[in-house]
Amino acid sequence: MDAITLAIGALVTARLTRLITRDQILHPVRRRLILRWGKDSMLSYLITCDWCVSIWMGAAVATVGAETGLWPRWAAIPLCLAYSYVAGYLASREGE
């Protein structure tokens, strides 16, 4: 578990989070889902909330890292939380 691998995991989490919540390439998908669920629904909120999406992306990145042997399996949960926090923090510093 070296520092560069951990940092890359955090940045991958942040990038995937931004891709889902803000990037134009997935805007048509987000728009379609929001129209289907309603603008004020909890599901619409969950796909546009950086903090909400980052926990799932952090879990995915941490799990893939554990399954491929980049870090021990016990580290997946703390890394998920740490990656989510880094992604959420970076998103809050970025603005709209």
C-alpha cells in the first residue's frame, strides 16, 4: 500500500464522482433519469450529489483495489470512507 497508489485511488474516485454528477458527457442520462423520477425526488438528488455518489465510487475503487491485491481486504472500508471524503472535499472546492 504505497502512497502513490492510495493517491491515485482517491483521484479515480473523485473523477468518477464528477463524471456521474456534473460532466456533460453524462448529462443526457442524468436529465432522462431526473425527468423520469421527478426533479425533487430523492433518487434525482442522489445522482447529482457529489457526497452521495462519492461513497459508492469510493466503495467500488476500494473493493477493486482489495480484490486485485493492491491493499488488504480489511483496508477496503476505511479506504472507501477516505476516498469518499477526498472526492467530496475536492468537489466542494471546485464550485459549479
